[in-house]
Amino acid sequence: MANGKTMQAVVNLAGSIDPSLGKAIEQAQKKISGLNVKALAVGAAVGGIAVATGKAVVEAGKYMKDLGASFDGAADAIRIGTGATGDALDGLLDDFDAVYKSVPTTMEDASKAIADYNTRLGLTGPQLQEISKQAIQVSDMLGDDLGSVIEESSQAFQQWNIDADDMGGAMDYIFKVSQSTGMGFTDLMADMQKFGPQLQEMGYSFETASALMGQLDKAGVNTDEALGAMKKSVATLAKEGISASDGLAMYYEKIKNAGTAAEAASIASEIFGTRAGSTMAAAIRDGSLAVADLTAELQENGETIAGAADDTYDFAERLQVMKQGLEVALKPMANTVFDGLNKFMPTLQKLMEQITPAISKAVEAAAPFVDEFLTGAADALEDVLPLISQLAADLLPVLTQLMSTLLPPLLNLVQTLLPPLMQIVSAILPPIASLLATVLPIITQIVSAVLPVLVSIISSLLPVITPLLEVALQIVNSVIMPLLDPLMQLVQALLPPILSLIGAITPLLTPLLSILEPIASVLGTIVGWVSKIVSFGSGVISKIAGLFGGGGGSASVSGYATGGFTRGPSIAGEDPRYPTEAVISFNPAYRSQNLSYWAEAGRMLGASDGESDYELLSGGSGTAVVYDLSGLSFSPQIKVEGDTDEDALIRKLRDLEPEFIDFILEALSRREGGAYVTADSRLY
């Protein structure tokens, strides 16, 4: 049975092998150890997934820890700001979650709104959530400071005894007054608190008082002066035993019905004072204090802070709200991670306390060695410094002298050569540019045709050239490099007499320059005539080539004696040394006939021995070559010690895989190379 498996393995490997060596190796590997390679690849992939997953887990853990720390900071702010504990603190934290996931904000602002409104107004639950969201949205839309919004609104609500259930509506109403009159939200709330007692005594409601202040500000009236005068009028009317509301209504009618502005200002000064009399008289007469219409309009207006905010949220703000909602959803897990780390820290601290003495002892023990190393390094550097200094001192003068010696003659040479070089360049640039303009299209066409062939040739020759280059490198290292020193010595010895000889010949060459000038002129004339003749000839040749090549061929008259592919009608041409040529037509009507030509040409070129090295298979739209490796014998020596089984023998055969692959490759190389060398002599 073991012999059967051995034979099966050999047959599987030594059967018909694809002519592509890469595919042959791949198939052999699949037949011998494909399962192991595949398992290794899967293992590597799983390992990569494990690494990526581990990294993601670490990053997720860090994110959860940071998120838990942020929620803990918000909880601490609420705990410190309110003094709440137990269930009361839990309720406030729930209110915080409801606010934070509903409006785009920060945990700091959300916790501040919850803590401050709870402390100032005693709000909890939905009432606290609503007014906190309104304050955050107002400060965001109008650019007001959140702390000022909370402080002024809280004091205004307390001043006007606004019920907790009505505070949200009062916030919306002040927002509408601010929109309609242009007075700042925070400023309006501050004036509502500042002048609240007087306005209430005069009979103003929260709505009419806020509308009055907004309208005064819109009309350009000094609000502080006008409200201060109204505050003073309350005291004046009280002395006369008249209620503020009745007295103000009475004076309002007198001032409004006065015959002249001066009379109205005189009446107003009786109740509002001399300083503010004229201001109040003008405000009453022009209707600035008539707020009934504005109040009714505002009460009918359905505008709310939440509605305005929602209408103005952009994509980034809505995305922020979604992100905050997800963070609140992750809060339990984040708190668990954060609390777990907090519980772990005491244990870690105890561990550090226990190992700190050992670390200290290790550091103390290592300190002398570190000190000794650094001291030794310093001493060594100190020893080397004089050598470096001496080297620099020796080299710098030589370099300086060399530069001072070489630079002047080099500069003189450049100054001497530059004018004639510039003259020559300016003279030859036009014909060179013209020549390039003429030749460049031809060169481009030649390169586009030749380059793929060169790439193919280089790719084929590279495996042969590489060993030759390695041998050449060895020759350079072993033969040429040892000769450099004596060659340099020889050059140094011969240089002085050569320089002397050049110095002696130079004066003799000077008279020749006058003789060369007329010769150069004559040559220039000749070159001009030759260029004209060549230009005329190239035109004639181009026309002749067009007649034979149809304008699209890339071959010359010599044709394709070295092989190639024609484009359009062309002359194939013949190499007199090798008269036999093969021309393959790609006309599908003659496909079978040309395939036989191709096979015969392959045998003539030495691609096979003409008998059974390969078989031409054709059919459908493709052609393949199947190599027959019969006659080859691969006889590995397998040593078996003691009893063995089939699997052990198969494993030993698998171990011979590299040797077998080398055997197949060498056999193919010998056959193809040998066949080419011994090909039909007619080719040579």
C-alpha cells in the first residue's frame, strides 16, 4: 500500500506540466503541501485580525474610561453645586442625562444649568429639564453668557413670583420680547428684576412690564432713566395717598392731553421729577409707554426657544445631539469601566508600595555602574579630543592651500572659456533646435516600436546577465582594485613631465590658429551644402518609403530580416546569410495552415528536437503547448529505519519537494537550450 501511495505521488508530480514554470511550481506546491500552506495563510490572517481586534479593544477601553471620567466630572459638579446626595442626587443626574442628550452642548454647561437652577429655584424633574435646555439654547443662539442667563432669569422669576410650571413659558415670552424689540435677553431679565417692585405696584404684569422695557429700548428712550422716574413716581404718589396704578393713569391722561410739549413736560415733572419730566412726557405723548398692542401681539405669537433652536440647528449640531445621545446610552458601561479602574487603583498602589523598595535597591545598585560607564566615556572622549583637534589642525591648512591654489586658475579658465563657449552655443542652438524638431518625431516612433522589444529582451537576458555581473564584480574587486595604487603612483610620476611637455608645445600651436580659421570657414560652407542635399534626399526617401510602407509601416527597405510584426503592406526583405524566413499570417481563414508553419518554424529554431518534446494543441480560440517529460527519471534516496507506515513515507516524499522542483526546472532548461544549439544548420 505504501508503494501505491509513493507511485501516486510521483505520477501526480511528473505528469503533464504547464510550460509556465511559475504555474508548474504553484501546482507542485498545491499537490504536495497545499493544505499546510493554506493553513499557514489562514493562521496569519487570523493573527492579523487578532492584532487589529486587540488594538480596537484597547482604544475602546480608553474611550470608555475617558467617557466615564467626563460623566464623573459632571456628577461631581452637580454634587458640589447642590449638596444633594442619595436619591436626590440620582434624580438630578437623571435630569442631567435628559438635558445632555437633547441639546447640543457640553457636559460642563449641562451640569451647570442643572445645579444652578436647582439651587436658585429648587426645581427638579421636567421643570428643571425644560428651563435648563431653554437657558442653554438661548445662550447658544444669542451669544449670551450661560451663567448670566441663569442668574438673571432666576432672580427675575423670584422677583415676580413666577410659578415653577410657568417658568418655561416666561422664558419663551422674554425671548419673544427680545426678538421683537432688539433688547438683549439677559439685559431684559436684569431690568425685570431691578424694577420689578415698582412696576408691579403700578399694576404691570410680567408680560406688560417686559414689553414696556423692550419698547422703551427700541424707541431709543433711556430705559434706566425712564424706569427710575417711574420708580420715583411711586414714592411721590404714596405721599399724596394715591395708589401707584391710579396716580400713573391720572397723570398719563393729563400729559397725553396737554396742549403743548412744554405743558406736558411741566405736568410730568410733578410726578417723575424735573430731570426726567421731559423724557417721560415725550414717551407718553409718542406712545412709547402704550404697550397693550405689543403685549397682545406677543401673547398671540407662538414662537418658543426650543422651536427657534430646532429651526436653526445645522448638520453638525444635529450630529452633536446624536453623539451625546449615544454617550448617554453608553454611560452605564463607561461608569462601570471608570469605577472598576478606581477600585483597582488602591490595589495597584499597594503593589507599588511593595515593589518600590526593590526598585530603589536596584537603582542604587546600578548607579555605580552607570557612573563608571559615563566617567569612562567622558575619559575616552577626552583622550580622543586631542587627536581630533590635531587632525583638524593638520588638514585645514592643506585644504586652505589647495583651495587658494586651485581657485584662481579655475576662475581664469572659466573667464577665458566662457565668451567663446557662449558664442559657440548661440551659433549652434538654432540648427540643433531645427534638427531636433525634424528628428524627434522619428525618434519617438522608433522608440515606441523598439522599447517593448528591448524590455522583452532585457527581461529574458536578466537571469543570464546577473551571474555575469557578479563575476565581473568579483574580477573588479580581486584584479582591478589592487592595481589602483600602483596606477596612481605611475600617474603621479608621469604628471610633471607631461605638464612640461604641454607647456613647451603650447607656444608652437598658436600660429596654427590663424591657419585653422579659413579652413573652419570652408568647412562651414561645405556642411551647409551637405545639409541641403541630405534634406532633399530625406524627402525623396520618405516618398519612396510611403509608396512601399503605406505610411504606416515601421520597417526599412531591409524589412524584417531580424523578425518583427508589420503594420500595413511592407517588404519583408532577406538576410543573405540566412535565406530561409518564416512569415505567419493572422488571417483567420488560413489559421490551420499558419499554425503548421508556426510549429515547423519552432522546430527549425531549435525549440524542440523535432520528435516528441512538445505537442501542438489547437481548438477554439487558443493554442497551448504540453511538454512530455517521459524519459526523465527522478530517483530519490529514502532511508527507512525500522517499521514505517504509508503516512511516514508520504511525509518523506514531501520533504523532497524542493529537490524535485529543481530537477524539473533543470531538465526543461537542458532540453530547450540543447535543442536550440543543435538546430537545423540551415539557420546558420
